[in-house]
Amino acid sequence: SQELEQSPQSLIVQEGKNLTINCTSSKTLYGLYWYKQKYGEGLIFLMMLQKGGEEKSHEKITAKLDEKKQQSSLHITASQPSHAGIYLCGAVMDSNYQLIWGAGTKLIIKP
Amino acid sequence: DGGITQSPKYLFRKEGQNVTLSCEQNLNHDAMYWYRQDPGQGLRLIYYSQIVNDFQKGDIAEGYSVSREKKESFPLTVTSAQKNPTAFYLCASSSYRGNEQFFGPGTRLTVL
């Protein structure tokens, strides 16, 4: 969706290296969700952010929502093969509560 | 175990045929959703339902139909009116609209 831009589209990272994926909106976000998808499978929920400046971590994955609530980043520390997949951000932009989705970032981990 | 199931995993359809994709959840969620995913694109909402016997069109409802006769079931019919139905279809549910969504494993539909 043009309303929610994800970057980069794809990423190849050496195992053990850190990486960051971004999700940017032109509008203020009511809420921001990060999901992970293995090819040909359903989405797995990672984290949800709602407050400006909020940061959440799970294992080696950290997600942040900026103060203006228009951009979120997903940071993976010391990447592992299990981190490979497609990362999607979804955002609620109005009181209709419909989720708008980014196009996804395909992450490949090189051994 | 609670979760969402979709069937079949793969579906092949001849042009001009209607097909129905199954989605069942045992999470006791009120809201259910159908999305379509195409390569290189984000998920696009086809239909959603917030309560039994009620559903709303999403962004790309043309050529699709749904029903919500039971809380746990939300089948999607892809009709012959859908011009380009080959895609990956994902069903999701949430306790209420706007809350975290749980996804099924998806159905890949191919039109021959």
C-alpha cells in the first residue's frame, strides 16, 4: 500500500550481523503491528506498538515506534537462520480500525 | 490447542467455476477477516465480519462472497466474476476489530 511504505524490499545479511527494517506512514498511526511470514504460510504476530516512543523486545528482535507515531523500525540483533522470512508491518490509521499493510521485507540470512 | 484452520491448502479451479475456501477458528473471537496476498504486495482486505450474521466489504470485495452463520466459521467463495483469482488467501481472526489478528496457514488458489 502506498500509505504504508516498508524498506528495504529485500535484505541479505550475513549470519550474526544486525539489521533494521523500517515501516513509514504519512499519517499518524493509531497502532502498529509487526508480523513474520514464512513463504507460503500464515503470519505470526511479533509485536504491537501504540504509544509514541514505545519500544518492545522479544528475544533478539526489538521494535520501536517514533515519537510522532509515523515510523516504526524492527531491529534484529545477531541474526540467525531462523530469522529468515518475510516481515510485514500493519497499521491502524483511523477510527475505522482497518489494518493497512506494508508490502513486506524479504530477509535472507547467509550462513 | 486454539487456532485457525484453513482448507484446502492448495486449490485448483477451472475458469468459470465457483470455489469455496474454508476458515474455522476455536479462539472464541468475534471478528474474522479474509485477505488476499499477491507477490510483492501487502495484504488486501476482501471481507470482514465483526459479529455473526453480519459482514462488511473490504477494499477488493468484487467477485467474492462470504457468510458468517456461526461464530467459528467464515467461508469465502471465489466466484467466476473474479477476474484474476489466482492468489494466496489468508483468513484471520481477532477478539474484536482493531486488536491483534491471528492468521490461518493460508490457501493457495490457482486458476487453470
